[in-house]
Amino acid sequence: MTQSVYTQQAPSSFKLNQTIIADTPFKDEQAIAQAELDTHLETQAEAVAPTQDPLTARDRRIIGEIIQVEPESVRTIWIEGGITVWVQFVKGGRLPFDRDWFAKRVAEVKATLQETPRERNERLSDELEKACAVFGLYHGEIDWLGFSTKLYQDGRFVGFVGCNQEVWYARPRQYGVNRVAASAELVIAALGVRATVAA
């Protein structure tokens, strides 16, 4: 029986025993393309389901104080098995801590840690938003240095409200006597605004 073997002849440009060094740029291009693809996928994932940072700046300050690191170096924390608190760092690495010890230290540091002006403004802003929702109000631009703003209801000016030295104040006109109260909701009520009733 006759056996036929087909072979393909190499093109004339083929050089035997010649070392090809030119494949290194190809690997670099491939690595760059892969990095671009990874970045694109992360961007798309963030657009579809944005990740929310579970830690506030204050949380990071507390954790940094406890474990004696810069607050900006803390990425996140989580509890594993109900007994271990893990602290993840921005540049990689993590540290485990006993949950009970960590909780005790958080309470101690919270008691001594002073609130920054930004944290104060964020807290006051949240309280004002909740109070405005109760009364069906909205506010104008907030003066963050003195934490004060104008209140409106259905496009009608209601009064001024602000917080000074942890005491809320309000007045119905630009000038006049301030009405003071312990919370934003109480001071808005002192303006004579009634709470909205759910239908």
C-alpha cells in the first residue's frame, strides 16, 4: 500500500536558525490591553452597582487611633465568625483583632475623640434634612461656616434656621429674636410650621 504524506513548504521569507527577539513588545502590548480591559470592567461594574464605603472619616480616625496607623490607610473592616475583627489596609495586608477587645477600644476612643467641623456639619445637615422631611420643607444653600440656611414650603419663605454651639435657633425674618431649641425639629416647630400628615 502506498502512503502519501503532504507537506507544506516554508515561505521564502522563512529564515532557519534566526532568533526572534521581537515578541517582547507583543507581551507589553498584551499587558497594556489587559490592564485597559480590567479598568473598563471595573468602571462598568461601578456604574451598574456603585460600591458604598461602609466607613466614614470618623470611623477611620477611630480605627487609626486604636491600631496606631494613619486613618487614610484603612480600607475597610469586617467581622469573621462573630469573634474576629479584620482591618483591611489600602496598600494590602490585614490585621485580626478580638471582637470584644476591639469593641471596648472603640467605645474608649469615641468618648475622647473630638468631632471635626466637617463631621459636625454632616451631622447637623442630616438632622436638618430629617426635620425638613417631617414638615414638608426644603432649604436653600447652607452657610457651612455658621451652619445656617433659609427654609421654604411650597415656594414660600418660612424663616431662617441654624445651629450655634450645639443649640438650634430659628427666626421668621432676617433680623429679630431667635427661638432656640435642642433639636432641628423642635426649632422648626417653634416657627409655627405644622408637620405634614401622611395621606
